[in-house]
Amino acid sequence: MLVIIEGPDGSGKSTLAAKLSELSGAVVHHHGPYKGHREIAQHYWRSIDDVAFGDGVIMDRSWISEPIYGEIVRRTPSRIGVNERRALERGALGASGVVIMCRSSYEFCHANWVDRQEDEYVRSNDHTRRIWSKYAALESPLPELSYDAEEGLSFAEVIDQVVELRSSIENVGPGTGCFQTGNVLVVTSGTVPFAVGRPTFNAGLEPVQIQERELYWVEAGADPAFLEKLRPRFAVGIGAKAEQWLGSAGILEYEACERPTELARALSYVPGL
């Protein structure tokens, strides 16, 4: 289980994380602000890796908040670039990860921030207001639940909602990314590229405007039994082995490309893009 809890300061993230940990047995990983660190993606990867080893993980903050605090608090560019962001999203989706976005009112968040201001990373009223506004407009790159600490929803009910949401994207296939019926299948002839540092598979996809939650990635040679449930609306094969696998699996709607640098072009043929 991978649950990412996000939200502005004072919205109840840490309290929620602790209570969900008590109920589920998952371990809480507190992240940020990583002062003085230039490269921070590896911190978040450790949480995702722990899920791969069978641990339940609740992340108290993630890379999702990095652009907000970079702009408002540090006044520096985000330390998570497109390359790292897409890779982290792909890995989290492969772990069937979901986001709980804490969306309490500004008044509630600000009051909590004032109560423990000496311990907070954010130091000014102006910053708290701007951060809250950024979160209010933020759309999660992963499947999302909204949580309002003022509404009185029980923590057991939140767990039930998490289980229900995860079931819609549970990765029952041999690959990584978002296992959701109708998603686009990407088949590679080598190792599936989910690790940080592979710009060919990450930054190069941005112009196509296809999100990671629309993609599922597998290696050629995988048992095709998962296709019965995934039922991809379109597929792309990278390299000769991938194209052969697509043909043997009976997939008719696909685009082939010889090398990773051509992936964006191939994905541009996805219906609706």
C-alpha cells in the first residue's frame, strides 16, 4: 500500500498519517523540506522502493509539494524536474499509489499554523495564504481523495475510501505505471524505464500532453494474460522485440517505433490526443 498525504501547512496531514498508520500498520515516511539539498528525488524513491519490498507506506508530503514551496518559500526553481517527476509518478502508480489531499479551509489551516508557528518551515502569514491558494487549485497526478479535517470523517472511513480507490488502479500486471482499463500500453524491448534519470522516456513525452496516469509499461516477453483486464485502447511498441510481442499478443491497434527517442511521435497517434 502506498498513500501520499498532501496539503498546506496546518491542514492535518501529520495527524491523519499517524492515525492511518495505527489502523493499517503502514509505516509513515515524513518528507521535506530538505534544506540545502539540490537533488531530492532519491528521498521519495526510497518510499516507493519500500512498497516494492512489501511494506505499507504512508508518505507525509511528497514531490508534489516541491514546486509550491520552491516558488513561494525558497524562491528557487523546483528541485524535481520533468524527468524526475514523471519517473516518480510512474513508480508510484506502479505501486497502486493514491493521494489524500487535505483540503481544509484557510481559517482552519492558519489557526493550526499559528499554534505551532515556531516549529513550522513557513514563517509568514503571506506565505501561508499563497501556499493554501496553490493547493486549492492543485490537481493530483495520481488518483485522489479529498479530506477535510473539519468534516469529522472517521479515520476508519478514510481507510475504506483508500481501499476502494486503490482497487480501481490495482497493479495486477507484470509492468509499472497506471493499471486502469483502457489505458495506453507501452511495450519496451528492454528494461521498463521507471528509474530517475531517463529523459528519453520522461521529458520527451511532455509535448504530447499524455499523463503518466494514462500509461501502463511492460517489457516484451511478459505474460500477456493481463491484457484481458487492461484492455488498452492503444499500444506503442519500442523496438523489434516489442513489435513482435504486440503481434503475438493479438493487439491490432498499435504504433511501432525503433528507438526511445521516437516514443513521443508514436504516442501522438493515440486517439484523442
